[in-house]
Amino acid sequence: MGESSDVPVVGYPRSPDGLDVTVRHRRGDAEGPALPPAGTPVAGPHAHDFLVLLLVEGGRGTMRVDDREIPLAPGDVLVLAPGAVVAPQAGHVDPHTEVWMVFFPADVVDPATTGSLVSWRSHPLLAPLVGPGRAGGQRFGVPAGERAGWLAHVRALDAELRERRDGAAAAVRAYLTLLLVGLTRLEAVVTDELRDRDEPLLAAVFDVVERRFREPLSLRDVASAVGLTPGHVTTVVRRRTGRTVQQWITERRLREARRLLHDTDLTVAAVAARVGFRDAGYFVRRFRAEHGVPPGRWRAA
């Protein structure tokens, strides 16, 4: 974890009616961090045993997560994974910043999912958010044309939780699923997000990964393609994204592998070859490490 191994871990308080999702709407940071269900603040560094999605509707700010300062701007979605150390800071957002926060444990998405991160990594909607190599706090940018839809989903989710009408449980899961599907799609366009943020080196690195992930590709190959030393590329990519270049290459290969497993009847060995793994056995081991199950079982599920 980030700042200390003995920070308090906040557990999700379960609701008697089973609607274990909480939405909070906040302006500014005067009240401190809001936690479910009553918004009791935690003044110092802390972690959660559940997922947090934070959507910035307006204004700007900064969140300190796992010793990293993560800037936030309108349209940003910040995902806080279980175990990420969040350190509240006075004045970390301006008084006009408006955010929506969604708190939920994994079994709300799939009742078969346990509290283990291994089981989370086997779920197609949760795996991109909590798998190995993910930074504790991941920031995604929602394109301007899609922000109204995101806000509509969050507000509808909030209304269902407040009103508790007949069918609320199904509606809550549906709106939460829409948000998670949206996040997996945002992950798929991370290169464009970085370019839009005026991160030319990162955009160049991701362009190389996108073009060449299906072939043998190493850190040295990527560094050579962008005209910099491997050490410099490693430092910049890790500092800005929380992951190494090799982790991003593996992530891109596994994302394509998931698509092929879902959309085609290719054998596991053929999928491995299509996404840049020369050794099918190594592909199976990497897939299992990332998702908790081998590719064949993932496809069957």
C-alpha cells in the first residue's frame, strides 16, 4: 500500500435490505471525505475494503492516493481500488468542485464474487479495475459528449437508492453495471485520454504499444521507438500511470485476449499467438495471475 502498512481499513456497512451501494454528492472539501452510509469523516490516511468511483462534475482538485498526487478535472472518473491509501488534505479541492461518489462491494455486481481480490479479477467488469499492476487510484477521462450520460446514470442510481421503490435492487445493479461497462470502455481508449491531456511522451508510448503488442515487444523496443532511454521511459510512465511499460504491454495483450475469447472460437493457443505470447503455457499463467482463472474457464463463465 501507500503511506503506511497500519492505516485503518474502512469496511462497507451492510444494509438490511441488501442494497449495498451508496451515492454521495459533494461540493468542495469542507466536510472531509464522505464514507458510507452516514458520511462519517476519517481525518487521516485510510483505506477501504470496497470500490469507490468518483466522478467530477465541475471544478478541479487533487487526491493523494498511495503517495501519488492525482489531479482531477471536469469529466474525470477516479477509481479507488480496495487497499488504496487515501490521505485527505485540507484545500485539496477548490470550493466550487462538485463530485459524485459511488461506494460498493464487489458482490453487488455479482453475488458469486467473494471478498477476495482473486475472485474480483476473474470478473470481466471488475478485472480492469483491480487486477495486478493497477495503481490504487486510476484516473479516466470521460469524453465531453458522454458526460451528460454518465451524470444521468449516477443521478438515477442515487434516486433509486433514496426512493427504494419496488424493483430497486434490480435497477441499482443495472445502473451500476452501466457505469462499470463505461469504465472498461474508457480503459480501452487510454491513449486518446493521455494525448488530450497534453502528455505527448505517454501518448507516443501507448501508440507504440497499440501498434506492436501482437509482436515480440520489450521496454527497450518501446524506448527505441520513442527515441529515449529505457530508464527515462520507465520513470515517466511509472510516475504518471502507476504501472510499468511491460505491465501496460501485458494489459493490452490480455484485453485483446479477453475480446477474442468472448467473440471467437479460437483455441487458447491460437489466442495466445494472436496477442503476442509465443508460449501458450506462459499466456495461460499470465491470464490466471490476472483474472484468477485460466482462459478456458473464463470463456466458459
